[in-house]
Amino acid sequence: MRTTPTLRYFVSETYGKNTPDPTEAVVDADVHLETDLSVMEDALTHGDEEEIRLLGGGFPTKINSRGREVALPRHLAGIMENWHDAYAEVLRDHGVWNGLFINFAPRDKRYRNGPPFYEVETDSGLRIVTTFPGDMLAGIREHVHRIMEIPNERNPLFSDFDQFRSRNAHRYLRRNHGYPTKPLADGEADDVLSTTYFGNGVEGLRLKFVDIYGNMLFEDDAAVRRKLQQIAVSGERGATVSVSNGTATQSKRGEVAHSLTEGTDGAILVYPNGRNIDVVRKWREGESSTFTTENSAYRLLGSPEELHSGLHIRFQDGTSSEELRTRAENLLVTS
């Protein structure tokens, strides 16, 4: 029985320069991750035990989150859990799983020795070690099977006031690691997984992630999704999208589409995609990569901040995304 993750991803604020602008990131982290997972999926489906062994024989993949300490790891955790859930059966058959270590530990008065790390395992077997689980795991909260607090004090891996606990806290990704943990009662676990510190009070559909091309992923909403799909099917064109970023609001015309493939070249497209609402400017033939970045949806809409900005859509029939969400919430309350 394997006791260590096959693929390991370490996401930390310590691995590179501060890059709060997603389009200045050196690596498209989610594509990097999904490519690795695709290689693993190929090995699993073909029963290639040697390749699986080799996949687990390398060093952990280290991803810089400096300037995007919450949005980036939260996005990656969602990708990993979705993949793990899809391949849960074959993963169990081979006795393998993957691990994600998230290191974001600001020192302030809230915590005696920085925020505690938590050891987490999901229903599909993905293992995560993270601080601030309410924020980092917001997109996969319902998939968490077990969560344990890692003690900051009297821990054999680091001293009570060790400034660099991250050098050793990742060891909790192992199964049967033998290091101390603090069990959480059901109520405590619920509190830990629901307490958020970052990006509260956002109006509209929260901006979850921006990739290096300036494509934006907003949180999903069933009512807004249905409306967009109805417009796409009917062939209507033109929903106005607004992104609020603090007190500044910039609005652009957006084209409702089924997907990026079917949208008009050069237009800002709005469409449901997986568990997101995507806002993407489609490239025109002959445009350079520099031009497409400078004219991306992210730049054209004022470079909004991940997790702190929201999408507002006003449709041609006069309804808005906020009205649709409010109606849906009222129906739930009265039903």
C-alpha cells in the first residue's frame, strides 16, 4: 500500500517574485497541472505501473503564488479534486492518489505562531495540507471527508515559534505519517471549513481566477447559466457585462456564445464552461501574443482583482444577473 502521493504540487508565496497581475505569471499553472494529470490518466487507464512509479519518483512541482496567495491555490485545488473524483475508482484500484501543499502563512496578531496548517482528505482520496481551509477549499468544501488541525506547538517537526514551518508541514501529505494531529469535532470542522478571511462582501458573480492570457473565470450560478444558454440557443447577441472593482466600474459589450469556438473573432464572449462563467476575448487571426494580452478581457475590463471583484450582466430584455439570482433565492426560500 503506497503511503506517499504520486503527484505532489507545492503552492507557496516563497517561490518567486510578486506577480499580482495574472498576465505576468511565468507559468500557466492550471495548464501545467492538467497536463500532468493527463499523463497520469494515460498511465492509469493503460495499467502502466512502471510509468505510475516514475511519475511518483520526481520532486514536487513548485508553483509560485506570490501576489495570488488565495485565488491560485483555490483554483488548483478545484481542478485536482474534480480530476480525482472523475478517476476515483481507477485510482483506488492502483492504490494511488495525489497531494497538494498550500503555504500561505502571514504573521499577524490573530495567531500565536502563524495560522495553523490543516491535514485534509477528500472523498476521492486527494490529500491536501493547507492554511485557511475555508478560503483555499471553498470550491470543494462539500468533498472534504476528513480534516485535522496540525498543532503549531509541541510538534516534533518544528519548534513552537519556527518561522519556516512550511519546510516540514508538507510531510503531512503522507498517509500513516505518524505526526501529531488535533481531531476536530463535527461543529469545529464545519466552522473551520466555512470561515473565510479573504474576498468577502463581493457583489455579483465572484471573479475566481484569471489565466496568463487574461481570460476570466467567474463563479457559477444556475439561473444565470440557464439564461446564457437560452440566449445562445436562440441566436441572440449582446449582453452587457460589467465588472466592479472597488469603486471603479468598466462596462463592455459582450457576446453570449455556446463556447469559445463558436464566438466571433475579436469579441468579448460570455458563456458557461464547466463550473464557471467564462469571460474571454477571442483572438483575431494575425494578432500577436502581446496584443492579445493587452486587449484581453481582463485588461479591457479594468484588470479586476481576483476574489474581490464581481461580474454583473445586463441582458437585452432588461433583466440582470443579480435579479435572476435574487428570484432563484426567493424561490428556494418559499418552496
